Amino acid sequence: MTTSEQPVVVLVHGAFAESASWNRVIRDLHGRGLEAVAAANPLRSVAGDAAYLRDVIGGIGRPVVLVGHSYGGMVITQAAAGDPAVRSLVYVAAFAPETGESALQLSGKFEGSSLGGALAAYPVASGGNEFRIADQKYHAQFCADLEAGEAALMAATQRPVTEKALTDGLEVSEAAWRTKPSWFVFGDRDLNIPAELLRFMADRASAQGTREIAGASHAIAASRPDAVVASILDAVGDRRG
């Protein structure tokens, strides 16, 4: 595969994170000669966020591999549907919904998530509420395998998510993972999305590859970027790693 044939890796963060959460992954990909772009996910609604991501893909003008973290999995699943520019999907501790399923619905499918008890909610002018993880609960809930100073920075820069985004169901007639190859990577100490649910979604999607990392938290792109990069390289088709 020549450089001109390589797809651009588009990284889509989820709720309670932001684009810089991919920094370690991006550094590794760049070191391997792969182009990567971290999209700023609005976290307002599944349809609106996916429409924005399709604009990003269109602006790149080349084939892409979409990589979604957490709620970002909802967004890439909708955005990639029917788009020939998207070669493959990587779900990083991420939701891989079926048509009609929401993040909230999926998160309650199996026991193990303690996210609800860590959230702070407040109303927004557009209607309804938005949520953030309370600062004092962020480290234990989101990124227990990172050091406290980094966790405090992540808590301060987290992007809140609307109630609408979490309750919106996937709108496309066919989930993108039904027609495009997918890879999954997640930790077995994820307190936001239970590992049992992540295993279920990977199996349902007939994933090309699944990495389950012992002891890794929900913030696996920050704490175990090597595992995330390995899955991305598989999705890109790059065997140099």
C-alpha cells in the first residue's frame, strides 16, 4: 500500500472527552506515516453530530477509517451508512447500535455501569438537559488507570453531552457495521460501558478483530494507546505495526 492509497484515520471522541483525548494515538499514527484527524464531536444529537462528521469526511476528500470512542460509536455508525468513502470502522470502548437503539438504551442492557451516579445535570437553552461527570468523580469513573493530575485536566476539559444525544436512536435503515468491516477494542474495567455489553456488540457486528485489555478503563485511548493503534492499523490494512 502506497502513502497515496492509505486512508485518513478520522477519530471521533465521545461524551465527557474532547479531541485531545486522542493525542497519544495520533502521535503513534503520525510516527508510522499515517494521517489522522480528530474531529470535534458536537455531542448535541446523533443525527446532527453525524451530519457534521459527514461534512468532515467530505472535506477530506479521500477514503477514511472512522474511529469512534464511547458515544462517538453512535455517530460513526450513522455517518458511515451508505458512504463509500468509509472503508472500515473501529469501536474504541464504543456503542455499536442497531437501527433504533440509543446509547441510553444500550447502556442498560447489561449490569455494570456506574455512570448515572457520577453525572451532574443542568438545563440548556435549546431544551432539556446536558450532562457532565462531576469533577470529584471523574478520575474513578472515567480514567482510573491514569494518574490523578492527568485525570484532573481531562475533567476540566471534558465536553458535556445533551440528554437528546444519549436518547436518540440510530436513524439509518441499516447500521454501518452490517456492511463495513469493524474492529473493537475496550478494557475490562470500563465503568461507563460494561465489558459484557461491548463483547455483545462486537459479536453482533461479527467484528474482524476484538481486543479486550485487562485492567483498562473507559479512557483506553489515553491509557492504552498501543492497543487502540493496533486495532486501527488492522482496520487500515497496515501490517507494519
